[in-house]
Amino acid sequence: MLIPFDARIHLLSIAGPLVMILVVLEMVRRRRLREDYSLLWLGAFGVIIVLAILRDALLERIAAIMGIYEAANAMFVIGFALLVLVLFQFSIVITRLARENKQAAQHIALLTQRIAELERKLD
């Protein structure tokens, strides 16, 4: 039996994020993704699932508020916004790690210089 197109889209909009939640949880379990980074992904996928489940009640209203005529298009806009938030959070993390890496390299250089000075004094 063939499932109507609208029902297939609805099922995929729920099943896709559910699969991704399972992937994220498995990556956390295998220590390939840190727990604090996974929370943003899990939250984003959770929002998408809630919007997909409550498509008629919630997503249609959000689409109307946004001035978008199709709820599916509103889902793409919301998904894109969530992705931008995740990327912004990763940019913050990368900036912090780059700063810490630079400070560590400077500290190592100072320690290397100090060791060289102490070795010269011993000789």
C-alpha cells in the first residue's frame, strides 16, 4: 500500500531527527562527542521533532507569524536558524581553544628558554 506524499513527509520529518538523536547519543557513548556539545544538537533535534509532531497546531501558527505560507518552508527556516546557533556556539569554542593554544605555546616557549638558560649556567 502506498503512503500519501504528505504522510511520508510527516514521517520523515519525525524519523530523521529521531535517527540523528540516536546517532548523537551513540557518539557520546563512544566518547566521540562531548556531552556539553551534544546538548545543543539534542535540543535542536528535539525542537524539530516537536514542530513536526505538532505541525498543525504549532508549526502552522509559527509559519503564519513568520509570513511563510507553507509549514514545510517554515521548518526549513527554523532548522537553518538552529544550525546557525550550533555553528555560532562552535565558533565560540574554537575561538577559546585557539586563544588557549596560543597561550600554551607561549608558555612552552618561555619554559624552553628558561631550561636553556639553566643548562648554560650549569655548564
